[in-house]
Amino acid sequence: MEISAQQGDITQQQADCVVVNLFEGMTAPKGGTGALDQALGGAISRLIWSGDFSGEAGKTALLYAGSETPAPRVLVVGLGKPEAFDLHAARQASAVAAKATAGLRGVKTYATVLHGAGLGGLETAAAAQALAEGALLALYRPPQYKREASEIGPESCVVVEFDAEKLPAIEAGLEAGKAIAAGVNSARNYVSEPPNVLYPAEFAERAIAMAEATGLSWSVLGKREMRELGMGLALAVSRGSAHKPRLVILEHAPDAAADQPPLVLVGKGITFDTGGISIKPSENMWYMKDDMSGAAAVIGAMEAIARLNLPRRVIGLAICVENMPDGKAYRPGDILTGITGKTTEIISTDAEGRLVLADALGYAARYEPAAVVDLATLTGAIGVALGRQAAGLFANDEALLNALLVAAERSGERLWPMPMYAEYADEIKSDMAEVKNSGGRTSGVSSSAKFIEHFTEGYPWAHLDIASMVWTDADANPVNPKGATGYGVRLLVELANAL
């Protein structure tokens, strides 16, 4: 869908539908909503007085106009309570409006006011960015392998602003929102693809195509280069697969920041995870196509960062392998050495993500980074701890932890700090190697993070366990339709913009 802005009067817009908004508890519509109410002879006010619409967040009311306005339909979207309104609420309101218009037959274009830039107190550009993000994320559809045509939503959205002086800020915000939504939806596409289509080499090829289209520098390491670097942990995970591993390296380095210590983003990219020799139960194993969501988020974030041309140096590393069982597969009981020279005893081949991250994080050290953040669908236990409301945040640096929490608040992609007590390291001590790759079921979330920390030296580091956040089986959130969520892209862009 195309999104643009223009100066004008919302009551005079030629569109299939006009969208306005209302805060909960407001008894008299104001701003553009008030103007449209007057044009409609008080129709919105009557909705409020009757109690049929209160402005509750997530709710809408549809009115049909006669000759009073050029648009035949008026959609009023609730913004919720004014004291609870923020960027996330603005994003959600836009998503609700976009989905509602998509459900109306014959709506190809809709015009809308900007949500929250008036009474909501949001900065104009930020409100416009939230609007674009919400609409484009809500209308996402995954890649289709059906023969019949899929449903089509609105083709265009026009943000109408009466004050011409605000147009530049609105246009800048819309462009930012479109860039970020493109990155999120690219990540969703990667995660949605079936594993026979998206294997490590194909994943790398798609990342290369994106890099060349957006101006990122790139390189890809294959099995030979990884062996020369001593990446024995990642190579062991890939041994049972017919598909060879790849380490994708993407770099955004504006001229003014070319020598800047980079922010390095590292993503786990297990394109399919059977569990290896420690094989998973067959029920629901198909979900394991999403075990590359960390890498998808990193590549999607790098796309958005390039489109936004952020003024800082950022490097993205996506370590891509497939974990399969065969006669060459690594085994429980093996002892392996990775790029850092540290040894690991394998307790479970289904604890493979931390192994590939260990080698990728060891590789990251060569950049002498300002900070490193890794993202991984690492443990099912994080969902037991936090549900689908937040990802787990582990860090060895307080400033980086706080920066991530601020980015989470602004992006609406929540994080919750988890403990990293020294005692968790006791659970991964090995009798024969320096560490073992699993400490068992108890405290598995933090001991897994402690394992990863063992391979990070010389830089501030944070680990995000995103396992419960990358897929949804229902349209539980207007911004995230059923399927892949693209979690992490907006969060990483906010972090890169702030550091």
C-alpha cells in the first residue's frame, strides 16, 4: 500500500473511506474529528451520547455519509484513555484502522487524520512514523504458494493535515515508518518461507540481494572460510545437513562514521531445527522453520537502517545453518572447539543455537565493537517465564541494558531484564571441557545466556531470547497478523538510532 501526505480539509477528501479518531471519555469531538462531526450533522456526537462508541482502544465505529462529504464512509477509531496514549497506542490505532478498511468491500483508498499529534501530545514526525508502521504491518500477507488469488486490501492511504507547515515533518515520519515496516516485513517473509525454500545458501542470497538494493556492504563466508577461522561449533551443528553453512556479514558505514567502533548485531539462523541426534518430538516440529528468526531480525534491521541511512556504523552477522541428524551429525558427548579456542562438551544437540552464536560472537570481536547484541529463538522456557508479552534481556553492561529498555519502550517490542548471577555458570561446568552446552531444565533460560556470555570478551554484550515472540497463531495484536511477527527489527533500529 502506498502512503502519502497532503495539505487539506479532512471533510472534503475524495476517498472510499475517511478515518478519524476519538479518545476514550471525550464527550465532544475535537480537531479533524470535530470538523467531520459538524459536516455530518453531529453523527459522531450522537454515537458518543448513545453509548454505542466510547473511544476505547481497538474499537471502531463505521458511519455512512450522504451528500455531506465526498467520502461515502467514515471510520472512527478509538485511541483509548489519553493518559495511557503513547507511540505504541498510535501505532496500534493505525493498524486497527487499516485492518478495518481492508474489511470493507470496494475500499481502495482511504484518507486519515494523524493519530496523536494533537491532543495525544506526540511529536508530528513520530506520530507519522507510527501511523505508517501500524498500517503497513497490519496489512502484511506472507508469501503465498496457493493457486487461487489472495485477498487484496487498500491500495493507498493519504494522511491529511490542515496545517501546511507540518507537512515536511509528516512526510519525513512517513518515510521513516515505511523504511522500518519494509525491514519488518522482509524479516516476516524470511521466517514464513518453508525450510525447503529457505536454507542457508538461499538465505544468504536473499541477504545479498537486499544489500545490493540498499547500498550495504556485504560478504558471505562458506564452509571452507569458516573452517579456516576455526568455527568448529557452528560447523559441527551443520554436519548432519546436506545444506552447507553460511555466515552473512552486512555493514552500514556512512562516510562520517566509517572509523567508528560499530554496533554489531548477531542473529541465530537455524533455517530448520530437528534437534539433531537429540531429536525433537514430531508434533509441531514444523514450527522449527522459525528458528532463524534472530537472523531474520538482524537482516531486516540492516535493511531498515540502510533505508534510513542512520548516521552510525552498524554491522549485522547472520550465522545460518540447518540442524539435521545423519551419520555425520555431531553427538551428545562430543567435545568441540570453536573460534575462540574454548572447548565445549555437548550434552544435547538440540541446544545448538548457543553453539552457532558462540562462534559468531567470537567473530564479532574482530571489529572492536562499541556493543554487541545477539538475538535468538534460544529456549522454550522463556515463554514459560514471560509468555508472549516480552522477550528476555540478558546483559553484561548496564548502559547497554538501559539503552535496550528505552528502545523497547519506543518501538513497542518489549523486553524484560533477566538475572545473570554468577551461580548460573556453575550449572554449565563440564568435567572434561571448559563448559557444557546445557545445564538441564532448571534455570535453563539464564544458564543458556551464561553459556553464550562465556564466548564474549572485550565488549559490552546483550542477549535477547526471543523464542516466544517471533510467531503468533492468531491475530491477537493488530500490528501482528497471524504468523511471523518480525520481532526485533523495530527494536534494533531504535537502538542503532540512539547509540
